Amino acid sequence: MSDQPRSRITRRRFLGQTLAVAATAAAAGCGVEDLLHRRFRELSKEDVKALLGRIERQQSARFGRKVTVDATGPLPGVEFGYGLDLSRCIGCRRCVYACVKENNQSRQHPQIQWIRVLELDKARGVDLAHADAYYDATEVPRPGHTYMPVQCQQCRKPPCVKVCPVGATWQEPDGIVVVDYDWCIGCRCCMSACPYGARHFNWAEPQLPHDELNPVTHYLGNRPRPKGVVEKCTFCIQRVRHGRYPACVEACPVGARKFGNLLDPESEIRQAIHRKRVFVFKEELGTQPRFFYFYAT
């Protein structure tokens, strides 16, 4: 046992620390309630209801229109999986823009996109060393090229979750890796750990015109994020937990994107996995993605 005397927290000392916290919160432009906000997973149903109501009022006032914030949890017996047919993708980027619109990503300064489309030399195959994410084409697909969209792979063993020092990100029972944006401290450890470049940092207050806002939001998904946090794809959690497809799936003009329940043997995603030539991105890393690439033949 240590011989050092134990420090005691007196009522006066505790009050002083509380006032210091309040001063820090005021200087940062937020209230004590925001600074001392508990983790989402630790809240009671009543606490969640109050939290969602507060966010709805704040966002509605900010954007001048009614905003709803949902917190629907994972559905029993569901594990979401995603498939992408590389032989069909034409590199049109409609998935990118549909994702931006649906998920309230910053339009400019900074411009944030959760999906990157890589243009590949067809003769080289999936050669990422020569991939171009910034191709500028008047028409697609360009002769001699193929396309490979990349986004969050919703890994079964997500390295981003392991490195978060405050537990602000975790994997839900339906396989979706989520972020509590009120708890994220913006350290970007998860960005360094993600081998897919799927996490994005808000360097400035997101630029989101009120007339382009999607007002139907989810606490762990597409609600507008503040400056200084890391955000990511959630398979459009606000849609899929209500039986809808992700926005990128609906927007694809050639049907290259497939989505469904991996636990259902009759689902479209399971049928694609069983019948196609399937691979996962960077399989050697052992992250076990729920995002599958395949070829139609």
C-alpha cells in the first residue's frame, strides 16, 4: 500500500471544479448539459426521449424547418450486408450525390463525401496503386476503364472501434458501425486505423443550405454533425431500419448495388454471395467486411 496520503474532494473543491467546467463550456460555446452529456448507450428511455426532443428543437430552429430525430434500434434477426457488381458499375457517381443529399453531408468548405469512386485501368484489374479517385470525364464509362466505389465496409472486426479512446464508436447488433457525434472528441484515431479511408473529419462548421436539408434524421446517422467530429457511412441507418434501401442503392442507374439481410438465405445479398465471384476489399487485414464486391460472370 502506498504511503502517500489520499487526496480528498471536499464540497468546496467539487464546487470549484464544477464552476471551472462551466466556464470552459461557456468559452467553447456550449452549455454544461452538452459538456456533461452521457453516452447514448447509457441513457434510459426517458433520457433518450428528452435528448431527441432537445436536438429536434435545436435543429429545427437552426434550419427553419421541422426536423425529426429518430433512434430506432436494430431489428431482431437482421445483419445487414452490401454487394457491389463491379462488372456493372459505370462510374457515374450518382451514388455519391445521393449519399450526400440523404445524409446531410457538408456541400462546401469542407465538402464531404462518404463514397469515393475509383477509376481503374481495365487491363490492370483491381490495381489500387494506379487508381484515380479524381477522374474528370464528360461521358462514362470511359473506354478501357472500370470503376470501384469505396465506402465504409462495416467490418465485423472494425479497427476503428478498437482505437477510440472514449468509446464514441461501436458496432450495433445488425452490423452497422455507428458514431455518437455528441461523444466524439475528434482525435481522429479512428481515421488512422481505418484501412479504407471511410471516416471523415469536419474541419469547419458544415455548410448545409437549409433548403437542401434532409429533415428525416437518425441520432446515430444522418443528423447534421458539428465541427470537430468524425463522421461516416451507416448504410443509411435512418432508412434501412425502417425497411428501405440505402440511398445509393436506389440511385444506381444500372443496378450494380445490392443490399439485404445476411441472415436470410433468400435475400438478394445472400444469393449474390453464393452465385457470383466474390471478394472483399483488403481481405488480408482480417477486418471481415460486410461489404462484398463481385463480378456478374
